[in-house]
Amino acid sequence: MKLSPVLRVLPSALLLVGAYCTPVNHYAKRQSSITDFIESEASVSINGVLANIGSDGTQAPGAAPGIVVASPSMSDPDYFFTWIRDAALTYKALIERFIDGESSLQQLINDYVSSQAYLQTVPNPSGGPDTGGLGEAKFYVNMTAFLGSWGRPQRDGPALRATALSLYANWLISNGQETLAAESVWPVIAKDLAYVVRYWNQTGFDLWEEVNGSSFFTLSAQHRALVEGAALAAKIGQMCDGCSDAAPQILCFLESFWTGSYIDSNINVNDGRTGKDANSVLSSIHTFDPAAACTDATFQPCSSRALANLKEVTDSFRSIYGINNGIPQGQAVAVGRYAEDVYFGGNPWYLTTLAVAEQLYDAIYQWDQQGSITIDSVSLPFFQDLLPSITTGTYTPTQSLICPSNDTHTTESPSYATIIDAVRTYADGYIAVVQKYTPTTGALAEQYNRDTGTPLSARDLTWSYAAFLTATERRAGIVGPTWAEPNNNVAPDVCTAPPACNARVTFNVRATTTFGENVFVVGQLTQLGNWRPDSAVPLSASQYTSDDPLWFADVEIPASTVFEYKYIRISDSGEVTWESDPNRSFITPEGCGSSATIQDVWR
Ligand code: NOJ
Ligand code: NOJ
């Protein structure tokens, strides 16, 4: 602990200086220009969420009971679908409000349980109920499968849903309704957890539905879900097969996303990005445990790594958005998904800007619980943006003194209370950014324009409203229950991946080629180069004859996996020719070590 000489004598000198130095009470209600906004926007937000849920939601015509519509926007973009991810995060917020006393929400929560139990049975392009179908990202609002091409599978959905439902199941158990928990909620959770146990070590699409690889958000959500799921199963005498084995392995794998100064949000993919992505901030707030210390391993909001990462992610947006121009370091800015984003032109999003505020409020909650803030060399740059003179060390509230401004103490390293105050002001700044770019109606779209700040893309995005609710609840010190992070935050020294469960697929394509031309297979899987011609799998011409122009290759692909693919030819000068549309698709057989043969003709 680094204390200045003056501060070190303070505790004993307290009585003497007490007459003109008063302890800081950082809980004191401060006049803030955002409090009125928070009050009105919170009511717009809860109404905005409820309006988008079937069957009574005014903006959700045709949606089945308990189905969350992502946005009422039916074109440009068409978001009139239900995404498993958006719905789970929204219901997590609703269930927390229910636990906190909003009992009128229970019917809607029971509707969610029933709707998800049904969706788990709907065969879809990601597979059937036991063959990967739970990884499907979105369905029509009447709960039928969406058959168009999409970034699939997305493996965060089942984990996020299991977490939302575990919150509810635990509440039921604590409130004398164990049978309901065991018979109607647990079966849904159990299927989601079985999916996670089986597929966590396989690549999939990230939460932005763009990158097929390993996503930090997905794996963090999976870790939390398995930890909670194992505890819940034990409580009600059920089995959670493989949950306790997989959870520490996922935690171990999560380590590999840390670059030394920030989280690289997507790995095992050649995406040409820095990896600084709100993906990681959303991970931190989703796995926030109010009972946790500032654990780096689980990326808790107050951990040094998560704070260093918050700085790197927010800084990556400072210079690229016009509306952030001239905002100095240490002050809040508009935050998007990631700097390289081009969707709708690449803009800040409400939910990502709010997530940064939420992480900071979570961190304050954790510091207050522990009664100290430790600043180390990893988190120092984050704190220095807010308080330039700050140094590494541990700060506790006993040092918190306000002294007259001409007092010598003011030149000393800032106190605990000063730090908390600075972080809170910084967090409030992000709410103020959202306030600045929210129309007077309070409507929250998905994005706001990077140069003008006007709302963009899907209107009334359910997730934007849910993000507003959770960020401002954390600001008010309202938090959910623990998920037992304190007993589940140590990764094994060596990571052991589960044994691969692959099928051998033999691709055969008849394609008459000219000398110097080669044929490759490329598709929507890591094993097939993620649609990148430079990562495509080469086929062999060793059996090629003019009568039978065969190109072939064996590729190991996870069993029970649906994928799309095409053949391409690449000339010796590197020119790529694609087969004509549509994409081809295939599903690998069930069972590790199984095999399948594909016979195609170039088209
Ligand atoms: C690309 C976007 O970046 C992604 O987030 C979106 O979901 C899909 N397109 C579909 O609209
Ligand atoms: C696009 C976002 O990138 C994705 O995360 C979200 O699930 C959908 N829109 C629906 O809101």
C-alpha cells in the first residue's frame, strides 16, 4: 500500500483535523442533470420492452405469448423476428425486476418459459432438437423456423437463456414452488446446458452474427450458465451431465483471449480486426456477480483487466466518430460495436454505450462491497484518464477526507471517495451521451449516426430498452443474485479440450478444368475457411481423367453439423471463380468417427 506521509498520519490526526476536514459520504445524493432523464427514460424503456412482447404487446402483432420481438421494424432492417439472445437478455432483466418485487411480471415470465420450451423442439437450419438446433439464432414471431441463409449457429443463445431461467428457477425454489421449478423450468434449462456441454469447444458465429470463430461473449456466457446450472441441478436433485467438468475448461480457454492489454473478442478466426469490441464489455456486465471480488479470471467489472479493456474499447471509438470530436480523454464518448464495423455505415449503438456505463456502476458496487480499490499497473492507465495524479496501490474509505481547497492534502494522491466519485461521474457521462442522442419521445433505436447523432437502423429495439433498464438499475445499486462466481473462478493450470467429435466428409466434385486451374471447397465453417478463398480447402486431382474429371478431398468436420458451401476454382494467376448460386448445404452424420460422401457436379 502506497500512502503519502501526510495521509499516513491521518487516522491518528483525525480528531485534530476533524474540525475542518469532514469525511466524504459518496452515497450522498448529488444533484445531477441526468436524474430526470433517467426517471422518464426508465418508464419509456419498460413500456418499450413490454410493447415488443407477445401476445399483448402493442408493437408485437402476431407474436406468440412470451415471444420477444427484436424490434417492430419490418423493413430496412427487418427485425420482426425473435432472437434467442435478445430475448434472453431482455428476460434476464425482467426476471431481476420480478425478483425485486415487480410481481405483475410473473405471467409474462411463465409465457417465456413455455415459448422457449416449444422453440427448443422446432427443427431449423441449424439442426433438430438434439442435433444442434438450439444454436439457431432467430425464429419467426409465431415460433416457426426461419429458413433463409444466416450466420449460424450462434452458440450464446442457449447459455443466455439458461441463465435467465436459472434466476427464475432459483426464485421459485426459495419461494416454495420447487415443483414448478423442477418440472417446468428445469427441463428447458437442462436442454440448453446439454447443448453448451456438447458444443462449447466448437466455433460458431459471434453475437453480431458476422464472425465464425470463438467469441469471448459466447464463452463467458457459457461458463456462467454451466456454473449456475450445476448448482441448480444439485438443489433440486437433478443431473447436469458434464457441467462441472466443462465449466473450468471454459474458464481456462477464456484466458487465451487476453492480449496483455485488452480482450481480443474473436479468436480462431482471421477477421482482420483488432478485436477491441463491445463484445467484451457486454461479457463483463453479463457475468457480473455482486458477491465477487475484482477477479481477472472471470473478467469481473472491477477487475484490472476488465477496466484496462474498457479503456481500450472506448478509446477505439474516440477518433472515428464525428460526434466524439473534441471530447478529451477521461470523458464519456459514443460507443459502437467495434471500430471496423460497417453495418448501416458503422455507428455508435445505444446498448453498447449503456454497457460501458453499466460496467462502471457494477465496478463501484463491487469496490463498495469489498471496501477497497486496488490499482495495479494493468488498470493504472484507466484510472489515470480520470485522475492524472493517481498511483498504484490500495485505497480504502478510511482515507476519505474532504479538506478545504487550500489545504495541503489536496495535492496528495486521490482518496477512495475521490476515485469512486470520478468513476461515477465518468459512468454518468455515458448516460448523458445516450440522453443527448435520444429524441424527446425517449424512443431508443439500435444505433445513432456517427456524425449527426440521429437515430438509425431498427426503431424501438427491445435490447436498447433492456440495456437502459439494467444500466440505470446498477447505478441505483440494484443488482441480481450471485451466481457463485467466488467458488468458480479458478481455472485449471492446463486447459484440456474435450475430445473432438468429428465426421469425415469426402467432397467429390466433377469439374472440367484447364491446365493451371485448381478446385477448392469453401464454406461457412472454420474447417472450410469461413468463406475465404485464401483459406479454402484444396481438392486433389490425383484421380482426374478427361472421362471423369474428379476433384476430391476428405475434411474432418464436427458431427451433426449443418453447413453451407461452394466450390471455387483458382487460376494459376490467382483469379477466383465461384460456383453459381445458391449455396450448397449439407449436414454431417451423428456420431464421432462417422463418415459421409458428397457427390457434386460443378455448376
Ligand atoms: C450484419 C450485421 O452486422 C448483423 O449484426 C446483422 O444481424 C446482420 N447483418 C443481419 O441484418
Ligand atoms: C443485430 C445484432 O448484431 C445482433 O446482436 C442482434 O441479436 C440482432 N441485431 C437483433 O437485435
